[in-house]
Amino acid sequence: MLSPRIHGGEGLGPLMVLFLLCGSSVAGADDGDYSEVLPDSFPSAAAEPLPEFQLEPDDAFIVKNRPVQLRCRAAPATQIYFKCNGEWVNQNDHVTRESLDQITGLVVREVDISVSRTQVEELFGLEDYWCQCVAWSSAGTTKSRRAYVRIAYLRKNFEQEPLGKEVRLDQEVLFQCRPPEGIPPAEVDWLKNEDIINSGQDSNFLMTIDHNLIIKQARLSDTANYTCVARNVVARRRSSTATLIVYVSGGWSLWTEWSECNVRCGRGWQRRTRTCTNPAPLNGGTFCEGAPFQRITCTTLCPVDGGWTDWAKWSACGTECTHWRSRECQAPPPRNGGRHCSGSVMESKNCTEGLCARNKKVSIEHASHPLDPGAGVAVYAGLVGALLLCVVLVLCVGVLAYRRSCRQLNGDITDSSSALTAAFHPGNYKPPRQDNPHLLHSSAPPDLTATAGSLRGPLYALQQSAANAHKIPMTTSPLLDPLPSLKIKVYNSSTLSSLELPTGGSSVDGEILSLRTVGSGPRDPHCHTLPREPGSCASGTLGSLGGRLTVPNTGVSLLVPPGAIPQGKFYEMYLIINKWEKTTLPSEGGQTVLSPVVCCGPSGMLLSRPVVLTLPHCAQLDTPDWTLTLKTQTHQGGWEEVLTVGEESLSSPCYLQLEEQSCHVLMEQLGTYSLVGQSALPQPACKRLQLALFAPRAPCLSLDYCLRVYCTQDTPHALKEVLELERSLGGVLLEEPKLLLFKDSYHNLRLSIHDIPHSHWRSKLLAKYQEIPFYHIWSGSQRPLHCAFSLERSSMAVSQLSCKICVRQVEGEGQIFQLHADVQETLPPHSPLPSGVPCVPSSQVGPYAFRLPSSIRMKICGSLDAPSARGCDWRLLAQSLGFDRYLNYFATKPSPTGVLLDLWEACHQGDADLVSLATALEEMGKSEVLVVMTTDGDC
């Protein structure tokens, strides 16, 4: 017999089997009779293709007791049958329709079956009821996709219903709603006074992925009744109505002007008023607190009329036979608008008792005019005018001379040796100008041990280290070597001048000449990229696969998740720790800088999802005494607040995750950022400081010996700066830095040295102690801060030194350094870093930058992104990982789980062990994800 299976291995229909059997028997019977007449071969017919489904069965839900119809259509198809749960459906249950395609001429078959509720309920097991079509043709068989049939339902009770609230104007409002359990899952709509809320038309409304309703800023028009409506194919359920009342608390208007005193003479009172209309209380808002008026006492002085004093004695008799006497209007003097005395101030009379020709009595009335002073005023006015004219002429001559000297100076071309030598003269020394610019003044050599100065100009500056605190020997510096091929032309323009670099192979100091012209395009002007310090920056070319930038040994990193950069785009990204002397500090008032100022860029690039910036900080978080604020620098150089921790809202562009020694910022806009803080009253906050003790590494060849104690913030970058500075000074760290909690108490930091063996050593410090002002430490404006203790030994034979150095805050905590050293030996360096610290590359690109494989990430996101009726979704993962301070930030993202995993990657950069994540998933009951992690991950 012929086998009824061809190609696909499926059984052929009875008609096809009958056709093959008949054809075989006929051919066998007539083979002998027509063998001589028939040709040796026949032309072969065109091969019939495999069946192709034009319509496949769709998933269906049984509503109440109504059966569902499953339909499929294929061509060319000899037969079509349904198979449900691995068993063939009875042929009598099929409704078959056959037609002919007018274009291709192929047979098109369409088959329907009906599935009842009883059939679905009779299925035992965990798998859902499914059906699929199998179509036959002469070429073989084809199977359709599986269509699942489920019994639809929607329970009556909501798992969580919204609650009514009373909020103030502009406050953020959250209405929570968890719909009833149902199949298919219910869709949720929100009604406002029975009208459907459309968040696309009103951006003040936001519906999260877990069906909550958020009103970003409550308006008066938002006072209404809100209802959560859940619906699927079975039914439509309404939650209880939640009433939102947006109230306005009253505010006082400005005070009116004080009224006039109510009495004209003596003690009275003045009054001013205000009204509770700015704004007026509304919807039950509280009335203004305080009095609507104020009253103060006033005293109006009464007018006092003037009175004459007694006449003075007569004067001596004059040449005109008269004498004088006077009086004053001072008994009392006129006050407060009182009338002046009336009558004469002076009088005269004959003093010879009639011996003169005639008696005169001249009275000078009080109101008489004095002699005309016009002549004297004219003389003084002329003298003042002449003096002013002379001053103006002198100023004009000085300005002209200054401009001429500047014009001559700006046009000069100075060779490298003279320019660099002049840069290191003391501030009060000016080298003489000579005809030959290549010669140094032989009679006035530069002071090579003087404090290093700076070459001031628009091109670059040679900054001294340690903030002018020490003298740096410059005898071995390559800066004093002649550079004949380097010429610097200085202009008055603020643009970068051109450099003529040497054409030969001579090396030049890379730190000074590593200048690059800034290219066109948007760039943050406050990111000091020219020059970039090798130990304070990281850069790399990143694309859609993402990556990680890390500044080694500083705790600063930037995580760019996969998909943050659009597909097909690549950016040269950078991460720079700004130098403190080149940065405007973000702190103001009582605030303190808690982290380095970090610039990440390029600024203005478009990101498809948040990146994670990690910053170390020095805030002591044991007690909630801090008000922490993230700030960003504007293009104008000022600082503005991005968010305050604990006061986030939907308008906050970032999310900040705080840890004990670092913080992680989720953001979608690159720029310059820093963390600042201030004490949250009434308790003062504490910041962590590091105290580091340094001494000369080389053997001491003189009687003097110097110890330096640095006070810096407890961050890796701050300690790294101090180590680099001391390395340049020839210093060595004597022991592990000590931790000091510095309190916001306005008390200074006091340093003192004790237990010096006075028989062999003496201190040059005149006072008993030294102090660093509180504000210098708290503001973070002085980096690095230190105090030096200068000691002198009695003779060169003395080599051992033992003493104590005490560092403490006045009325606060302190630390003690116990020193035992041999000053005539080379001190071994002490590394503050553990020996087992791995070397982290500054730039990691693609999957190698992430601990979590992409397959595991996709599986976790697919399992937790969709909201679960029992809350076992991304919200529970955020709670398990400790990222649940403000869940609304994650709820607004397309994949909340993906953003949580990005934050987890950043928080576990050094110890990203999958066990912690697997433990959180196991507690959530996500066993299917654990299977994938066990297979693909490294648990």
C-alpha cells in the first residue's frame, strides 16, 4: 500500500489516498497494452506549492456562555483541519467553504469551528486551551499559529480605590487605582466629573503605567469628582468617587503707609493696615494668621517760641564816642517751628555823656541784612575753578602717556627665554628692557627660590601650586631652558593667540603647551578642557551600545546605558573634574560644597533615556541633619538648583540616589553638576574631613625640619590632589589619613604640637596653636588647606624625632598624630589605597561596561514592566533595591525596570555581584527570571 504521508509527514485526506490508489492500479493494468504506443516520457506538470495561510485563527475570549468561532483560510489547500490541545477536532465539527482564486487559479479553503465554555473548562493542567489549523496540498502540510481561548471575567471589587483629598494650590496630587482582577486585563480610564480625562489634551494630567493618575500642579479648576473606570470584554466597573478640593490659603497684602500722628502736639499713635486678599482664602483655605493692623506710638514736638537773653555788658568807648552791647535769641531758642525773637540784636549809644557833638543811638534790627558778600564769593569761586582746571590737565596728560606706553608694550614680540624668565621674578622686581631680547640681565639674576609668579595674559597662565604657600626650587625646571623656536605674540584681544611651535624634535613641557583651539559647535564654556589633566578626566567615543567613563581613583563616573544614544549616532563624550581655582563655587550663604564640581558632555546632546552620574560626597548621613541640593552651572557662569533631595516633583528633571559616601544622579541633560548642602535646623550637620600628615621624604641636610598637616574633604579626589601636590614638593604621607567630623558650629579648626623633646628640638611657632577659620573649611573655597609646623634641631647629630600633633575643632571632635621618625633616613612612602584595589579602565564601551547581560536585562524588564494586580512588579523591585524614595520618576519612563537596572549598575560598579539582584528577584517570586540568570548569568 502507498504511504499516506508526503513531505511534511502528515496524513493525507481520504480523497488524495483514493486518487493515488486508483492511478497506481490503472497504470499497472494497462502498462503492457500501451507500452509500444505511449512515448518514453511525459511533460511534467507544474509543482503545487505548500499551502499558505491567508487567515490564521486569533486569540479569543469566551464571554459568559457564548461560544467563540475560530476561522482559518489557506491556498492551495486540499484539506484543512483544526487540532486543539494536540487532538484532532472531529470532521463533523468543521464548517468548510471552498472557492477558486480567479487570479492564481488555486483552490482556497476556509474552515470554521466553534469552541464552547464547556470544552475550555474540561481542560486540566496549567496550559491554556489552544487550537491551530493544519492545511494539506500535494506539496505537503502547513501549520498556523496557535490561538488561545480563555474564559473572560472581571471581578467586581477594586484592589485599591482612589481616596478624596484636600490639597493646596499648585501641589502635586496622586490618585491611586488598582483595577479588579480579570481576563483579559482591564483597561483603565479616569473620569473627571463623568468626563474622560485625556492627558494628551491637558498636560497637567499624567496617567502612569500602573494606572495611577497624577495631577502635576493642582489648579482651582481641578476641584472635581474623580472616578477610576476598569473595563474589558466582559464588563465595566467603577470605583468609588474621590473628591478633590483645591484650597487657597489666605495671604496678606502689603502694609499701607503709616497714617499721620493723631495729635499735633504731644504723644499720640500711628496706624497701618493690611487685608487678607493676596490671595483671599478659597475652598476652606485657612485665613491669614496675624493682626490686620498695627499701631505704634508717635510724639509730635510742640513749637517753642524764641526768647531774648539779657543784654551783655557795654563795650569800650569807641573813636566815634559810642559803645555797643548785644543779646541773643537763646532763652529759649526757637524750636519745632516756633516764632523767632522780635527786636534788635545790638544797640549803641553815646559814651561821653554829651561831650561829643551829638548823641547817636543806632539800632540794628534782627532782620537787618549784613554787608554784601558778593565780592568775597567771586574771589573764592575763581580760585576753585583754577584748581579744577589744573587737575583736569594733569589727568589728560597721564592718560595719554599711559595709552602710548600700552601701545608700545602690546606690539612687542618677546622670545621664550625672556618671557619665561620674567614670569618667575618676584612681584616687586621688573627686569630692565634691553635692545637684545635674547640676553638676560647679568647683574640681576632671578631669585630661583622666590615664590613662583604667573605670566598674566590672554593666552595662558603658569599657576603656582599650594596656593602661594611654599617656595618651589626652580633650578632644575625645564622652563628656564632657552626655547629659540617658540615665540609668543600677545594681543589685547580676548581670543586665543597663535603659537609657533618648534619644528625640531625637542620636547616641550606638556602641561604648559597642551593648548588646543576650541572647535566650533556647542560646548560647555565652564568645562576646563584646555588643558585636560590626565588624572582628572576621561573620554571615549560611545554609541547606541552605551558604555562607562570613569576618572580613576576619584569615585567619579558616568554610566551611559544601552539605547541612551540613538541608533547610528556616535558622540565623543567626556567627564572632567574641574579645578577649584578655575571654578565658581556653587555654595552660597550657609551652604557647603560636598562633592567635586564635575562636567560631563558634550552638553546639548539628545539622550533617549537617562544616564547615571556618580559623585563622591563628604556628608555624614547618620542623622537627617542635611538639606541636600543638586546644582548645575549655567552658560553665564552662575549656579541654579536642579532638585532638593526629598522635595522631588514631576517637574524635577533628575533623580538622586544617596549612599553613605556617594550619590548617583539619573539625568537626561549633560552639563556641570555639584552637590551642596546646609544644616537642617535645629540640629547642625556634620561633614567628613580627612587629616593627612606629611614630612620631607629625602634625608634632612639642615637643622630645620617641617611637618605639614592637610585638612581636606573625605573624598578620593580631594586626597588625590593633596598627594599630587606633596609629590611635587618632595613630601611623603607618614600614615593613613584620619577621619574628623566637622560640625556646622562656627568654631575654627585648631592644630597644635606637643611632647617635643626640648633638649634636642625646638618649635619655631610663636603661638601655642594654629587655627584654620571655620568658613574656609565649611564653604570649601580653599583647596587644599594646611598648617605647617617648623622645627629646629640643636645639632646635625640629632636624628630622632618624636612628638604629637593634635587636630580638633574648638568644642568639637579631634584626632592625634603620634610621630616617631628618623629625619636622616629616606622615609618610605605610605599609600592610602588598599593594595588589592583593581585598576579600573577610564573608558569602557559596549557590553563589557555592564555586569548584567542584555538577555537577562530583557527578561527582567519583560517580566516586571507591566503592572501586576498584586504589586509584584517593578515597584517591589525598587523597594527591594532601596530605590523607592520617589517612584513617580520611574513611573513616567517607558521601561521603569530598565531605569532601575541602570541605577543598580551604577551603584554596584566595583562589586556588581548578581547574587544581590537574584536575591531580590527570588523574594519577589520571579522564578522564571532566576532560571535565565542561572543559565546565562554568573550567579
